[in-house]
Amino acid sequence: MWYIFWLLVGFGLATAGGVTLIVYLNIIPAGLSFFDYILFVMDRPECYLFPVGLLIICITVLLYPSE
């Protein structure tokens, strides 16, 4: 039961972080380069939800007991 909980928590975090990364792609047409986008994203704490969520998903899948 805890594995499902942590899998869903990781999925939620990864989804929130991924949506945030996609929304922030709108600054590129405003005249900024892709390098500026990367620097901008690295300063935003909500963008770290995506890798944290992926890490939780990977750990949960690896620790899930197989029969």
C-alpha cells in the first residue's frame, strides 16, 4: 500500500514540475535564448519538483517487491 502512495506522490510532483517547465518555455519567444531559459529555470524552486518526482518514482519501482 505504501508503494502505491509513494508512486502517486512522485507522479504528482513530476507532473507539477513538468507543467511548470512547459509553462516557462513561454519566455523563449519573448526574446531570451535557450541558455537564458536554463538559467531562469535553475533559479525557480518549483522546477525542482520534476527531478524529485522522477527520483521518487524510480526508487518506488526499484523497491517494489516482485513475486
